[in-house]
Amino acid sequence: MEKIEGKIGGREFIAIIILTVGTKLADDTPAILYERLGNAAWMAPIIMGMIWIIPLYFLVKIISLYEGKSLVDIIKKLFGKYMGFIILFLLWVIQSYAIILDTAIYTDIIGTMYFTKTPALVIYVLLMAVSAYGAKKGLEHIGSFAWSVLLWIKISAFATLIMIYIQGEIHFIFPIFGPGKWEVMKESTVNSSLFTDFVYFSLIAPLIKSSKDYRKWKRLGFIFVILELTFALFGFLLVFDYIAVKMMNYPFHEAIRYIQFGFLTNVEMFIFPFWLLSTFVRFAVYLYLCALLFGGLFNIKQFEYIIPTLATLVVFIGMMPETPTFTIFKLRQDFLHLITPFFIGLPFVLWITAKLRGEFKR
């Protein structure tokens, strides 16, 4: 493949998608879904995917219309200087808040499940330092690293899922629709912001080697993470039953402690390093996108230099909540419900505005 300086290819792009969105199966996302949906939680990713098909279709239409421009440039062009600034500022605030919540959750996972005697601040600083280093190196390096470790991470994840399915109990899936069909549809809809990363990926559309690669691999990555999340949630149900799993904050990490493979009892120590690698990729991508948005807001071309400052602020704010296992869980649950209408509606607003301005006729 021809190398284009500063840009990534389709395989690096799909690796970023899979490791950024797919990693949500290993945080408190399953617990959020299981709390209201019971043993029907595994249906939620499929319903969310169906909800997102049309918004993403319109978003891809807009990106294709302005080929070579990122979402920042498109919003500024369609909405003007002041309204465009407000929308971009909202996107930046939401992304920053999401990073704070997610990094606090991952720090809690590492501290409570693996390194119980290590101070949370030390874990948080190390997590953000490695992620900030990767983000500052640029999207090219993030993409290359993501692609190089993707195979091993997915092999470990799929091996875990296979062992979960083997040791699970199929009768735990009943009743299939849990609290009821209407409740499943409603809760899946209000939590659809789990897939907002696909809106933020539009920020790096000009950094993909071709628009064809962007459309193709974004579509494939979208399908892959839906299937991965569905199979993972179904597997947790088979192992624990919905009554037990809805009481767990991190079902993935509880599951890898529960399963056994032959004479190996501490399976989690073989899976933890690969999960940690995907975690670094995820937050490196998030910090990069956050800095890119900040640079677009204030016309900073060398936005990579503000990444260490952003990472420091994340650690400072993320350490504030007490009892993060419960506090952050509630904050993230409310946050997902709050931002869903904004992100579902944004692609439609962009498309309608472009249509009214006659952009499709030019």
C-alpha cells in the first residue's frame, strides 16, 4: 500500500474502531444494560445498531459531500462562525467528560480487581501518561500500534468467550425478553449513545487514505463491534444468570476469574495484559480526538502539544469523586441517557442544513 505521510489505511482505521468501541464490553457498560434489561441485555447492541443505521448513513453522506474535510470544518461551514463554535464546544465538552468518567472507571477496575494495594492516583497517572504519550505521537502511530496488537487482543477475547460459552448454562436466557419487549426497546434506545464514537471518528475522516476506505471500514467496524458486544453480553448471562450479573460492576473481569482452562485457574492474568493494551489504545484515541476538537475550536494547528495538559486535567478531575465504583457508574448511566438525543439528531441536522443551503446541487 502506498504510504501517505500523516494518514492511516483502512486496516489501521478498523483496528482503532474495534479497540475503542469493542473494549466497552470489559467496563461497566454491561452492568448498565443488565440493570434495567435483565436477561434481555444481550439484545441491546443489536437494537442500538439498528437505531444508528440511518444517522450514520446521513453522516457518511455529509462526509462524502465534503471530501477532504473533517467534521470540524463541515460544522463551521454549515453553521457559521458562532453557531458552529457552540456545536463544536458541546462536542468537546461531552468528549472531555466521557474521558474523565471512563478513565476513572478503568482506574477503579485495575485498582479493585488486580492491584488492590496500589494507590488509585498512581494507577491513574500511569494510565494517562501512557495514553497521552501514544496520543501525542499522532494518529499514524496509534493506528500502527492498534493494528499490530489487534490480532492478539482478539484471540485472547475470543478464547475467553469460548470458555465462557462452554462453562455457561443455556437455560439462564429465559425469559428471553426479560422485563418485556417495550422495556427492551426503550432502554436500548436511551442508551444508544454507546455508539457515539462513530460520530467522533468523522473528525479523522481526512486522515484516512481514501474516502472509500473510510466508508468501507467504518461500516465493517460497526458490524463487528455490534456482534462482539452481543456475544459478550450473552456469554455473561450464560455464566452468571441475570440476577447475579446485574449486581456486578464489571462482569467481564468477574467472568475471567470464574472460568477455568484445564489446570490453569488464574486465567485472568493471561488476559489482563491484552485488555490493558486495548485500554491504552482507547484512551490514546480519545485524547487525540479531544485535542483535535480543541485545536479546531481555537485554530490551533499543532494541537498535539496540548495533550499532556488535557491528560493532567483528566487525572485531577477524575480523582475527585469518592467511591468511584458506585458514583461514576451512576454518573455515566445518566450521561448516556442525556446525550443520546443530541448525537442521534446531529447527523440529520447536518444533512438538512446542507440540503437547505443547496450544497448537494454544487
